[in-house]
Amino acid sequence: MSILGRFLAAALVLMLTACGAGEPAPVVTASRTPVPEATVEATTESGRATPGARASGSLPPVVRHGPRDTEKVALTFDADMTDAMKARLSNGTVSSYANLRLLALLETRRIPATFFVTGQWAEQYPDVTRRIAGNPRFEIANHSYEHAAFTGDCYNLPRLAPGEMTGDVDKTFTTLHPYGGRQTRYFRFPGLCHDRAALRALAPLGVTVVDGDVVSGDPFARGAGPVIDAVLSQVKPGSIVIMHITEANARYTDDALPAILAGLRRRGLEPVTLSELLA
């Protein structure tokens, strides 16, 4: 594995360990996440999927990137919130999991973006959620209610019981609905961990599952440089970039964003919302 690859893997493990507490989880590769072949073929080979569409076997579509015959990319920002994170806010260990400078940069530069919001994050930051919902260039997607794992062996995140999966995601849609704005049926699993059972549990909700093909490594990066390098070394036409708006867990995303945007411009790549990328 390259130095960059080791950095990205370690950063992802650190982020999820901090969210879920516990001892550090072993470093694993992206191939650990099982995805049904029929779902992959139905959605990612073409790079196109319609929210609420169904692949064979009635499982939700799973998308890792958009069409490669485009000059567009989607910038997505996860808004994680767990019980452990709420405790850190309460006891003053951290001051904020909402990166307002990042949000202001996106607003000032008129950059479209998709925010994967957990229900608990919206409840913790209702004013920020309303601010996101009120921007016509932003759209909101579902990132579960409490950022718990939908499979075993998912970076030491606490695990949802199989019977709780559907309700967890549905509760998040219910929590987000009053905020209005451009709400979608896109869903991203915590840790990107999912299997057939997890996908089957979400089938009644009409979601499209969105992973991503560019992991920024912004959680716990020690500077903006590694985040910039990680994105620009991986990004391609049609890419879905995973970043975070959780300030205390991703301190340099706002510092990295201007250089990332400049790098995309040099390559002729235009940031768009997921809905536009996958339309």
C-alpha cells in the first residue's frame, strides 16, 4: 500500500473510532464492504441511478460514482453525530462538530454540495441545518440517526440490531423533513459498511445508497495538505468525494477546500449536487 493509501485508511479508522469510542479498530481496505453484484451492475457500471429505483432482487441501488463521460463531480459532506460525540460536547472536551467556516466558503463561492446528515446532528445543530436547507445550491441526504453500524466489524461502531435498521433510517427522514429545502432519498451507511441484510432492511424506504470513490481522509488529518493531495490524486470525472463538516473531527477541511476547488477547475471538473451528477 502507498503512503497515501496508508494515510487514508488510518484516517478513516481514527474518525470512526472517535465517533464510536472503544479501542482502535484494525485497518481494513475498501474491498471489505460487500455489495451484491446485481446492485453494483445495475448502478455503478453506468454511473447512473434514480432515487427510489430498484435493482434486481428489490435491493436498493448502490452508487460509488457517477458517469465517467462527464465533467462533473459531487462534493459530499458527512455530518456525523453519535452519543459519544454528544457527550464530548456536553463535557467540554470539544467545542463544535459544525464547521461554519467550511459552510461559509461553500456559500460565498456558490458551490453546490450534498450534505449527509445524521438525525442527531440536525437535532444538535438545528440552526445550521436550517441554513443548509435554505440554500438552493445545497441538498440534504440521510446518514442514519445516530451513526451506528449496520453490520458487524465496522470500526468498533456500536451496532444496530437488524430489526432497528429500517426504523433508524426512517426516523432520520422524519427528523430532517421539517427543515425543508432540497431533501433527497439518498442514504450513506456509517463507515460505508453494508451487506445484503442491511440493504434488504432499507428496501421499503425507496432509498439510493451512496458510497463514494474519493475518500478525502479529512478526519484527523494533521494539515490541509494531505486532504488536498488525497482528493486531487483520486478524483476523476463523475467522482463522488467524501468529506466532513464535523469540525472537531475534521479540522482542516475548510483550509483544504479552496485548493481542492482550484484543482478541480484546472482539470475542467465542475462541482454539482448528487442529484445533478446522477440524473
